[in-house]
Amino acid sequence: MLILMRADAGAADLERVLDLLRESGIKPQVTRTEDATCILGPDASKALNAEQISALAGVRKVVRISSPFKLASLDGAMGRTVVEVNGVRIGGGDLAIVAGPCGVESRDQLFTVARYVADSGVKLLRAGAFKPRTSPYAFQGLGLEGLRLLEQVRAEYSLGIVTEALDVETFDAVEAAADMVQIGARNMQNFALLRRAGRCGKPVLLKRGPSATLEEWLYAAEYILAEGNRRVVLCERGIRTWSDHARNTLDLSVVPAAKALTHLPVMVDPSHGTGRRDLVVPCARAAVAVGADGVLVETHCNPEKALSDGPQALLPSDFAQMVGQLEGIHRVLREAKGALSGLALNGL
Amino acid sequence: MLILMRADAGAADLERVLDLLRESGIKPQVTRTEDATCILGPDASKALNAEQISALAGVRKVVRISSPFKLASLDGAMGRTVVEVNGVRIGGGDLAIVAGPCGVESRDQLFTVARYVADSGVKLLRAGAFKPRTSPYAFQGLGLEGLRLLEQVRAEYSLGIVTEALDVETFDAVEAAADMVQIGARNMQNFALLRRAGRCGKPVLLKRGPSATLEEWLYAAEYILAEGNRRVVLCERGIRTWSDHARNTLDLSVVPAAKALTHLPVMVDPSHGTGRRDLVVPCARAAVAVGADGVLVETHCNPEKALSDGPQALLPSDFAQMVGQLEGIHRVLREAKGALSGLALNGL
Amino acid sequence: MLILMRADAGAADLERVLDLLRESGIKPQVTRTEDATCILGPDASKALNAEQISALAGVRKVVRISSPFKLASLDGAMGRTVVEVNGVRIGGGDLAIVAGPCGVESRDQLFTVARYVADSGVKLLRAGAFKPRTSPYAFQGLGLEGLRLLEQVRAEYSLGIVTEALDVETFDAVEAAADMVQIGARNMQNFALLRRAGRCGKPVLLKRGPSATLEEWLYAAEYILAEGNRRVVLCERGIRTWSDHARNTLDLSVVPAAKALTHLPVMVDPSHGTGRRDLVVPCARAAVAVGADGVLVETHCNPEKALSDGPQALLPSDFAQMVGQLEGIHRVLREAKGALSGLALNGL
Amino acid sequence: MLILMRADAGAADLERVLDLLRESGIKPQVTRTEDATCILGPDASKALNAEQISALAGVRKVVRISSPFKLASLDGAMGRTVVEVNGVRIGGGDLAIVAGPCGVESRDQLFTVARYVADSGVKLLRAGAFKPRTSPYAFQGLGLEGLRLLEQVRAEYSLGIVTEALDVETFDAVEAAADMVQIGARNMQNFALLRRAGRCGKPVLLKRGPSATLEEWLYAAEYILAEGNRRVVLCERGIRTWSDHARNTLDLSVVPAAKALTHLPVMVDPSHGTGRRDLVVPCARAAVAVGADGVLVETHCNPEKALSDGPQALLPSDFAQMVGQLEGIHRVLREAKGALSGLALNGL
């Protein structure tokens, strides 16, 4: 922990800080110049955190030294994590594509979409049986019936199923039906749900919250990792800003920024990230180009009849063309790899 | 529902929209001028929502006509709601003050704070037994032991207890111990928790999410109301913006803006809303002046030893002075009331 | 300057930083613990800034020690600045009210508003002769003709005139006509204009930019102060966020936060800060309560005919009532002053 | 103009709106259903704008019908604009790369960077002679001396020069020296400067303001176009949000969103857009993939000695590799073009 004292801090202020550190078993080193005093010591433990020191009179700034993400951190990790789902490797330089409708609406809808998704060579299907909805009066998903349909469609098309768990109550059922369990953006800091996901036997896709910093996102991953589940994939899905041409602002630079801090794979969801069908394909291409390990996109056989998020669902024809473009860009990156200097490598 | 077609929409586009409306039993009225075509009809039902129509080719904008908050809306409400907790009226022109430490840390800490809170004339004590924490390694609250201490302190000082329920699993225990159950900002869209709060026998304090619009906040209240619990109080606690002098940006204009839409009382939490002790008293005054029905503030007998949020906790002496100032401002507003025109009244 | 090295920084990285510091004449002190290395030295001069050091390999964080605002800073200032305009003291515990229409539209409109503003006891009139407009096709103000009308209205009602200078080209004319020159939000970082304002013989009202941090705002003030004009008043007018119930988010906690850093007075403009007439009076009250030195509000005799910003202009009757409420709240604060502890004083 | 009345609006409210429209020569058509009343008519002229109507009692929402960007709009444009600078086509499916240091610092620095930029095949050099700086005490650029160096480097390496004009006072000198004049982000709503750029004989690169919506950005372009200069190129450079892993949030989805509204080319500046060297190459790739007409990047021969923005400058080696990657991705897009459906085309 590095502590900078305020210019107007007195000797008593300094003593108080040092006392608190010593009480916690920390041996501080004090440096003084004409203008400033700073204290350096090991990071505080559970018994004493940076926040508490900030609360002391005369303290201007407290900087943590080591990464607070013991398990998610790239520092000290044994290489980057690769999460395998239905034979698809997420991470490790591969490109994973997950596609499907926003929600399971009917057997007919689900199977129609699954067929053209599978035909395009994609092996992971996304679709929600439980839907988090802003309004209590909106379509909330088919629930358990939706999970049954997902099990059937998996059997029929050999697709791995990615579907969201909304709460602890229905987690068991989702876990049983899914090949990968999604934690949605609004639940990124639902700590009970994160802990349950950490005790889950399936890989977890953790969406970034709409107002979560990179640090908070990694802390959320840490909640899952700390319970023992190491198969966690991060997914950027747009953040809330005032920029109003799209439903969210897709924060693509977070992908290489996250990879500079964590060993976990990072995917991108350009469908929720924009909310506009005409922006999804360009942003999916950009996601691959920025170095994401994969994309999660919504596609629907008949978007105008979709019960949720129709405006952002790709048409079947656009979807097929997108897959080709993403693979082309991924090839360019693969060929470039190895030729790059260390810094730029973060984005690959 | 009011639908404006794009200038380049063709006759087929228009027909498709009209078909979809008619299929849903809506009789649309079409108006055409040289430049534009618009469609007016009753709002869509569950079977057809504005989003679906937006997804159609040629549609430029869809505007809902009636309020989507059937129960939270001021339109059609029988006056403004007043929620009574431990003899304190929240709403109806009174000023409610809720104060206490961020978390229950020990019997000693809790009773010390409770004593000076009670001495100042405040009748509602806040303190968390279950604490939502960004890091899995931070102090998570005393849990059930904390609830027991809250029950003891209530008995000792005749204080009403406001405390947070973090998840459905521990809700029963919190409900039993609390006089008012708080739903925290990060859980504003934890829909399972909102539904449980809606079936709760105690009043609910619903914090605004850090990136929730006013509309989303009211939808969250609607989730609670729709389950039957009508004793809901909203609480603004700062939103996440890029403005970095404080931990959050306290969005005080949302108080009169909310009161223009809903009959529910609105409180303000300037402690989380700023995260800096030196900003709490000024912002608490501003909250009363803007027309809030009350404030929720953190105070600690020894902030530098606080296990959470010490930097924003008021010292006992500041707290007592603040109470006097808030009452003074509240008197000014009360005297002014009645003399104001309709528009300005929203803020009172 | 306090520099924390990254955990993985090597001896060569450290040497490079030290070399750069020594080249700039800085004698650094190095502190090492098992986990960390930090360097402490005087702040860099013009020849070497924090940014340059951040660019070096192995550097994790650079913290400046002294305030970068030599002239705007409260540290080392001889008390708080009071700016007098037309006999009104802005700062020093007084309450300054500036009111008037958004723009000068006609002699009739200007004189009608000026009369009721003067009748309410307010001594400062705001109105723009040059209007910054998002669209090139919108009403751009009456220009020089507007300035002439302002001179006439001043003579007639003994009102001090606050009006905006849009560019260097028309600054002379504005300076001649005004008692206080306003720099608008969009021009907060128009550095040529700031320098010109710094050579101006009239006090300057510096609006905060819609996406300016407190630090950037003070730097903008520093541009003016550095040219020799010490009569600068800051004015918060709302910032751009995603919160969509109002045109801007009025960031009231910035008032006490600014007063903790600078000796300059701080006003608030709740009209631009909200853009909604029904929120203006509540937010003006909140501005006074939070400790602002005054408010700047828009009022119009006939808002629906206003050529700009009609939706936020107060009606004459609301305006008069607002003045009474603001004075009432100001009295409460005055009485409380002196009784407060040091920290809370920031807000007064 | 489409006007939706509030549910509680009375007959008098409606009459007032209709009167105001008729006074302005607009013939309104009124549609009524049981729940709602709406008015449709041609858009208001200069004499009556949407804002004024919003100010009337009983009005809930006003929607403009036609594009407010007469000259920037894609609607009615004769194809997409291509701007040629030094033989490089910006727009029309080509990929334009502009590179160079943030500021001109010395003859040696400028020529060294220019040499390796030219060697990589890039034909446009960026470098500022006049630098907008947050602090009045920071390096402000070499000014006229910098312009002279730019003229020399152009002659030596046959590079087209892109450099910023900071104010009207120095615009003539910049215009004479530059092949393309840049308007910086902080000046996006400096209307005097925009008008001057509109009377300039060189193409203009218009950076997006850090808190400008797409609409406001197009209005700024409209200011330039309306003065007669049709050679305008837009440039996204990151927006201000709370997401703190990078200096700005690069808003890449604005590229296809802008192209859906305007015929002007759109470039991206990933250097200012991220402020971190390790994010620049990934984000430059993403910019090309999202469909930008080019990128503007900062590179420096010796970033740690850079007088401004060193932390974001690419090293010479990274720069050369980036160029190869961008060309590879651009080829993938070119090949895909034509195969895409209309909607996805926006991004190409």
C-alpha cells in the first residue's frame, strides 16, 4: 500500500496512520521530502483496507500495490485460460461464435433458428428460457418449458446450449439443461447468484454490467472463481452512456484492456451492445478485430414477430454472411500474430 | 401507440405495420401529409409491444401513449402515498430522517451510534447486517448475528430499523428483524428479489440503480407493487457518471421529476450519493430543499475504524448540526407551500 | 511527484525513470519494500510532466503533489474571493441572483422581463445578444443590436448586465456593454477566448463545460487568471449523462467540492441544468442549500413565444415566489454558519 | 412535425398549439382516438421550432419529420462524398491512414517520424503546431515555427499535412501550411471557428466532441458545409464516459450509425480514443473492421520524450506492423462487399 499524505497534514495525522498500520501488523516505511510525505508498506489485509485509511484525516491518496484479483489476475497465472464448450475452444487464439434468438418462444421458432445456425457451421446456440425484463408486464420467457425445448434442440442439432440463469431458485434447472450458464448484465453484482455460479459444474459466461468498470467486472469474476469454478468467460455487451445513436455504447477497447489484467477469455455481444440490427455485423467484425475470443449474436427467423429484442436480431441471410466475414478477419489476425511486439499482443 | 413512418417507407411497409396491429386487435388510424405518415391507436398489449413494431421495416419512431406504470403512476392515483414506519411518516409533507452506520460491526458500535442518533430526535436507524461488497474478500456483514443486534438496539432505543435484504435466501430473516426492508442499488433489477419484496409485510425502501433511468426505477417499483406490497419508498443514491470529484453524481433533479410521475415518496441518500464526508451535509440540505420526503445518512462513532464506507460517515457532532439545518430548510418549504403555482409544486 | 513502479518493472526501468528525473534537475528519493518500489520528488516543471513519466516502461502510477492551479487554488490563497457586480457581492456569504431571458429578442420582451426582475429586488439581469446554437439554422441572437438594447435596459432599471461573449471577434463589443461577461459551457476550453477574457476589464462568469471534470474547469479558470483578470466566478450548469429525465444532470455536489479546492465563488444555473421549467425552482432551492454563492435563472414574460429555451424559462409569478424561497433557505444557512465543524463548512 | 398531446391536455391547450402552428403558416392535421390526440404537419421553419412547441402546456412530445441536416444528410445526397488529400481518397471504399506525432517538437523529431511514416507507404502526416492544452502551463506547440517545419517536411517526403487550427486568429497561417485542416474535439462547437473552416480552401477533418451526440456532430459539420466548404471528413476520437480503463471510450458503433445518416466519410482516431499505447493497434484494427474510411494514429520516434501524449504514441516498429494488419482487414471487407444485404452495408 502506498499512502500519500496531504500537504497540510500534521505530525499527529501521520502518527495516526502509522499507528493504524502497525496495529494491523504492517511495517510502514516513511519517505519525506520538503513538499511531501509518503508511506509504503505491504497491502492491507481483510482487517484493514484502503478505504479505511482513506477515511483518516490528512490522507490524500491510497494506492494498492498488488492485484486484488487473486484468481482472475494474469499476474502469476499459468497461462491464459481456454474454456471448452461442446468442442468449441473459447480462448487460446480460436474464434468462438455463439448465436441464436434472444428468447425461446416456441418449438418452431427455436428449431428454425437452430437449423440455420447449425448449417452455418456454428456449434453454440444461445437462447433464454428465463428472460430478465425491465417491465413486470413484458414476456418473461417460457421458463422450464423453454429449458425442455433447449434440451430437444441440442439433441437434434448437436449444438451446445448457452442460456441464462436469472436467480438462485431456478439455477439447478438451468444448470442441468445448459452447456454454459450465462449470468446477465443486470445480475453482474448479484452476489448470491455469482456464488451459486461458482459452485456450478458448467462453464459460466459473465456479462459485464451496464455501468461496471473493468475492475468491478473482474471482482465479479473473482466471486465465481473463489467458489471453485474456474471456467469463466467474460462478455462485453455495451455500457450505458449518453451517446444515443445506439441502445448501449459497445466498449471494445475493454477487450485488450481486460486481457492485460486477466487470463480469462473475453467475448463480445454486439447485439445487446448496439440494439440496432444494422450495427450488429459491423460491430461483430470490430469485436473480432479488437482481439475478442468470440462473439455472441442474436438472430431470429422472423425478427418482427420476436417477443423480445427483435430490432437487434440479425436476419438469417445477414447472419450467414457475417460468419464468413468474421472468419476472414480472424485469419488476418492469426497470420499477424507472432510478428507483433509485446504491447500490441494484448489485443490478440 | 403513435407510430411515425420513415420518409422512405413504402406502401408495403405501411401495410405490414397495419397488419400487425390489426392481428393484435388494434384499430389503427392513419394520417398522411405530403411529407409524412403516422399511425395512431391504443397502446399495444402484452401480445404486441412497441419494441416489436420498432423492428419493422420503415418504422422510424414508436411512442407509447399511456403510462406503463399502472400502479406506480401518479395519473389515476388516489393522492400521494404516505408510508409510516415506527411512527414516522415518509411522504405527505413531513421530513423523515434515517441515520446510522453503513454496517453493523459490533454491539458496542451499534449501540453507541444508536444512542446519539436517538438523542438527536431521529427515530429511524439504518445499518446493514448483510453487506453487498464489490470484492469477495471484503467484510460481508455480520449476517444473522447482525440482525439479532438490530433487534436488541430497537428494543433499547425505540428506533425503527431500516436494513438491507441482499437475496431471497436470507429475506425471511431480514423481514422478521426489520421495520423497513431496503433493496440496494445493485439489486434494483434483481427481479426475483423485487418479487419477494412485493410479498413482504414490511415497507420497502427501493434504491435507484447506479445506471437506472427514472423509467427503469419506476418499473422496478412496479415489480414490487404488482405483487401486492403498496408501501414502497424510492431512494436516490447517486448515479455513475464520469464526473470524478465524488464517488457518484447525486442526481437531485430526479426527485421533482419522479414526483411528477409517481405517487410514491422519494428519499435521498447523500452518503452513497457522494462518498465524501465533507459533501454529505451540503447535499443533505440540498435534498430537503429540492423536495425530498427525507434523507438517509451514514454516521459512525469512529469512522476511521469503520469496516465499510468510513470516508463517507458523518461524525457525531456534524450529524447533530445537520439535523438542525435540515429542519430549518424544511420549515421554509412548508411555509412556502400553497403559495406556489402548479408546476413548481412538483418539487414540494 | 510520487511514482509507483509496476511489480514487474526491472532495474533498467527504474534507472530510466531516475535518469529522466535527474535530467530535469529533480533529485528523487527511492523507497523499496519486498513488493514495491516508489519514487518521491518535487513535482515536474514545464520541462517534464507527469504524462511523460507515465509513458515510461515499468511505471504504474504518477501522482502530482502540489496543486496545478497556482492562482485558482485555495491553498495559499488570501481568503475567498468576492466579486462585486453592480453592487451585488458574489461570494463572501451573500446570495446573488441573476435572472432574465435566455436571449434578447426585442425591446419589448427585454424591458418587460427586466421590469419584473427589478421589481422582485434582483439587481443582475442575464440575456444573450449572441447565442451559441447547435444548428446553424436556429436563431443566433440579435448581435450588436441586442447589446444596444442591453445598454438601454441597464440605464432604465439600474440592472447590472450579464451577457455572453461567443468569440474573440465580438468580445470588445460585449465587454463594452456588459457588467459581467459570460463564457458559455461549450466554450469552456476555447483557449483563445479564455485568454481574451483574462485581459478583460470586467468580471467573468465561467460556465462549466458539459463534460468537464472539476479539475478541467479549474484549469479553464486558471487560463483567465493567468492573464491578469482575478474577478472570475464559476457556474455549474449541468453535465451530460445518460440520465434522461432532464436535459442535463445538475451536479450540485460539485459546489462544495469546488469550494474545497478554490477560493473562487461558485454559482449554479438550474435552468440549463435541467431544461425543464418544473424542475428549475426545486433545483434553485437545492443550489442555495448546497452552498452556492448564487443562482442564474431564466425567466420569460411569454415562454411559449421564446425564440430559444422556452421550455425552461420560469413564468413571472413562479419567479417572484422562487426569490422568496431562496432567501428563506439562505437565512437558514447563515444562521447555521459558525456552528459547523470544519468539514461541513466547505459547503457554506 | 408530429406532436403528441398529453392525456390530460384540454381543448384550450390543443387550440393554443394549433393557433401557433397556423400563425407560422403551417396547416395541421389533427387525429383523435379515445386515449390520445396527435397533430401532424410540415416541420417548423426558422420562425417556429420544435422547442417552442414543447414549451406549450399540454404538449408531451414533438418529433421532427425531415432531417435537420440539409447538406450533411444522406437523404437526397448525390452519392457518398470522397475527399481527396495528397492523392489519398478518404471515402469511396478506400482505406486512408494518417499518422504522425501529437505535436511538432523539433525538426529532428518531425523528420525522423516522417521518414518512417513515409517508408511504411502512408502518405498523410499528422502533427500539431498549435496544441490545445488543458493547463495553461503545458507545452502549447511551436506555433508558426511548427508550421514552417511542416512545410519543409512535406517538401522532403511528399507527405500531405493534416494539422489543427485552434482559433480564427491563426487560421490563415494554418490553412496556408496544411493540406487538410483539423478542427479538434474541444472546438467542435466553436461556431466562429466552424464558420471560418467553412470558408477555407482546404478539406476539413472534424473531430467529434467528447460529449457530442451524433446529431450534434452532424450539426457541427452542417455549420462548415453551409459556408460552402463541402470537403468535410468526420473523425470519431472517443467520448467521455465513466469507463475508466482508458482515457476515453472509443464509440466505434457511431461509424456505421453516422454512415446511415450522412454522405460524409468517417475516420477514427484510436490514439486519443484510448490514450493507451497498448490499446491503439487493436482499436485501429477494429476501426477498419467496423467500416471506417480511415484511421488517424499517433506515433513517435521516442514516446518517452514526447512533450504531449507520449503514453498513447505507437513505437515505430508497432506502427509498421499495424499498417499491414489494417490492410489485411480492409481486404476482407472489400471482398465481402456486394455480398451483403442493405442493412449491413451501412457499415462498409
